[in-house]
Amino acid sequence: MTTKEGSRYRYVLAAALPLMAGLLLAGCNTSGSSGLFVAPADNRKVLTAADFATPYCPPVDIRGGTEALSVYDRAHQGEAGWVKYQASIGKTARECHPTSDTMNIKLGISGSVVGGPKGAPGNVTLPVRVAVVKQSNTAGKPLFSQLYKVPATLATSTVRGDFTFVQEISFKVAPADRDLIVYVGFDEGKKS
């Protein structure tokens, strides 16, 4: 070990010793419990593993084949020259607040809308479906399914716009429901 490395080692050790001594002394004051005490001495709370547990929060996924939406002029479904606008979902986010028998999720979706050859500036409505299913049984009945009408605006200058959608959803769960997935995507309904 060089002199420089030795002095750095002594410096780190000298800085760490008071911290280690404080932790050892704090451990002596736990009166045999398995937790840690947290400040002030007159109002101590014992922290347990449950205080650090992360609540279950199902993942969000954009369902394959529903990430984009193309809207055509009437009687020209599927013809590229007749596209009014196209929308796509780009990002998702979620925040979970479960209770004993209910899953509460604040869900966020964002994306963009662009005008096509037959597009014009103005307001459009995007059909977004949110569904929650068990990953082990995606063919089964969803625990939650709702269609939302999400507004978006195509700007005058670029015939383009962004959209965001934030919605709180709640549904009943069993204690063993830990294989859930939240699907989001565009849902045009049945095409005639």
C-alpha cells in the first residue's frame, strides 16, 4: 500500500468510526426488539420490515396492435390518401394505492396526434381502453375494463398535437392477486 493510499484509508476509517459506534450504541437501546428506534427519545417508533415493504403495483403495458390509431375519411377505410389523422401512445405511468381488498391506481398515458392528407386543424376524440386482467389468464374476464374518450387538439400551424390522459381506477382484488397487468390501447370498437 502506498503512502497516499494508506492516508486515504486512515481518513475513511476515521470518518466511519463515529458512525459505526453510534449504530452499535443505538442497537443497545432497542430493549431486545428486532427493529430500529427513530428519534426523539420521548416519541420513539420501532420500524419493522413492513415499514420498508413496497406495495404491489401491477405493470402497465400497451396492448399489441392497439398502440396506433388511423382515422380515415368516410367510405375510404384503409386508403392512405384519405387519412384524416393518426394517433399513437408513447408513454405510460402508474401509481398504486392498494387497500385490503381494493386496488387503486392513478394511471397516466401520453402520446401524439398528426394530421394526414385529409386532416385539418381542430379537436379530435381518441378512444382509449383500459383493462386489467390476470397475466396467467388473459382470456378470462377482466377485473376492470373501461373505454374513455380522450380529447386532443391538432394545432393550426403544424396539424399536430400531443395528448395526455390521467385517470384513477379502482377494482376489487383478492389477497393472492399478484399476477395482474394493466393494458391500455386504442379501441375503435366493431368496424362495419
